[in-house]
Amino acid sequence: MISMQIKFPIDQRVVISTGDKIHPDEWDFTKQRAVANRKSPRNAEVNLWLDKIEGDVKSIFRNLFIDGITPTAVIVREKLLTALGITPIKAEQKKLDLLGFIEEFMVQSTVSKAKETIKSYKTTLNHIRNFATKNKQTVDFEDINIDFYHKFTGYLQGIGNSKNTISKQIKNLKTFMGEATERGLNINMDFKSRSFKKVTEEVDKIYLTEEEIMRMYTLKLPKGKERVRDLFVIACYTGLRYSDFSRITPDNILHDQIHMRTQKTGEKVIIPLAPIVKEILAKYDYRLPTAISNQKMNQYLKDIGELAGIDDSIVITRTIGGTKVRTTYKKFQLISAHCGRRSMATNAYKRGVPSISLMKITGHSTEKAFMSYIRISQLENAEVLAKHEFFN
């Protein structure tokens, strides 16, 4: 589904469906238009419709300016729907409650958001439903207040969720409420209160050192696990997510670089090919094997890590059900596909690659978000600093 998003001052935003659908591969993210060619001739008509909508939006803002009217999301949305010949639907007319809206929003999001995000939305919806059933109460837009927040987080804590899992559910709920507000379905702003917050905790997540990666890379493995290992090593030297490194094709390789638009954020990244990545690509004639499921890949990686002797003891502390729980793992038990992305960021950082340069590869928009990927100990940090000219 192609949607239009209009942002303007005073934190106003309008999101509206254009009524058209195309495959993501037929969308030009730079021009924000459909790719019209012989294979997709209908897309030329889609673009004409998008041009009309854009022209209507500009006309609406111009007329509001001339009339001295401050544009708001409600005014712009209603005028645009009228210009497009669509009767604006009010919340009281549609009678869509919170749970119904979440279901509708999930369906609309399947085109623009990753499968894992939709899965997370569904989990939150199920938690809200179960909470409502247990407490024998309705949960609608007007019920989402600070009292609900404390009861809901208490419920999630009571069924054994970690602090970070609870934070994820609150984040999703705030997303639902925000979207409903912009569509004119909600007028309750309690969810924007500072007290209605996401409370997270730092959980130690591992990365693999370059020496550990090489131990995995030099193993003799059965064909299936060898392919998984090779894809993982590519992740360790590109920083790509599973959803991206699993779909590299020869078309993505240009001038010893990977050129790709990431699936999760739609951002374009250009990544230099490390020698080990070139070696793996050449091994498969630049046509990497099809990746197995993320879950199965994670299990294979744990097996491979164990074979490589990556068995240091790692203590992980989490708050589960309101109690601090310390669990000791062997390091190979914590290896996953996403560990490759974290390993690339950390190892490159240790080698002195500037964080701003690495962010261009990982796609992080803030240094704070990027630094959460850097997993070095105090000792490793001291060793990195010891090589800096300030200490020499």
C-alpha cells in the first residue's frame, strides 16, 4: 500500500492511504514514485495519481496561508480527503475501538514494516486482550491513562516478562495511540505523559572477536552448516541484518562495495568489501546460498560456535518479573545472526574506525543508538586507548 505522510510545524503529521498498491521492488525511494517501465506500464498511471495528490496538498497549504489559517492535522486531512472526493470518516462514525484499530493498523503495516515488527505488534495486541480479560474490563482509547500504565506493566511483570520486553510493549502501545490520534480516532493524550514511559535496562549482549570469527571460518563443516557459517561471517564484516545479508545478489556488488537499501529502514548503505567477504562471494560465484530461517540459522550458529571452542562463561543479568536474575551461559549459547552486526561494529570501533563512518554502514541515525552496539569491556577499552597518541 502506498501511503502519503505530510509533516509540518507544531509537531503535526497526516498519514493517508493513496489507495494504490505496488511491490516494494517497483518503488523508487529517492524520487518517491513508482518505477514506470515496460514491465510495469500501469505504474505511470499510479504516478499521475500521486502527482495529483501532491498538487492538492500544496494547494491546501497555499490557500490556508492566504486565508491566515494555521494548518492542523485535522484541517489538512479533511480538506485533502474532500479534494480527493472521499468523505472524511469521523471516529464516532466509524466506531472503531482501540483493539479494532490495532488490528487494522497491523494489516496496513504489512507492506511498509518488517515481519518482526508486525509480529511484535501482534504480541502487544494479545497482551492487551489478555490483560482486559483477566481484569474484566474494557480497554479503549479513553482507558489508556497512567492508571492503566501501572496496571498493565504490573500485569506484564507478573507473567514473567523482562523489563526490556515490557518496554517494547509500551513502545508499541504508544505507536498505536499516536497513529490513532493522527487519524482523528483518539483525543486522549495521556499516553504522551512523561510518566507513561519505556523503562529499559542494559543487558550484556555478546560480540565475537576477530580471532573467534576466524575460528568459526576455518572449521570443516557439513554443507548446510558451512553455508550458514559463511553468511554469518559476511554479517560480521558488513554489519548487515539477517533480512539484508540473506538477499545479497550480484546486482548489489559495485566497485568492490555492497550497495543496498536496507529492508528494515529503507536506507541506502554502501559497504566496502573486506578481503574475507570477497573470498566468500567468489566461492559462491557472487550468488550466495539461500538463507534458512532466522531461527534455524541461530541454532546452527550455536552448534558451530561450540565446535569452534567459543565457550567462555558469560553472566547475563536481567530483571524478570521484578526480580534480578543472573544466568551463566557458555558464549556459544548466545551467538545469533544479529551477533554478526554487533561484532562488525565493535571490532571496527576497536580498530579505530570513527563511529560516524560506521553509522553510515549500520544505518544508525544517532550515536547513542549506535553505541549500544559497541560491546567492549573496561580492559578492552583501556587497550584501545593505550594505542591513542594522547597516551604515547
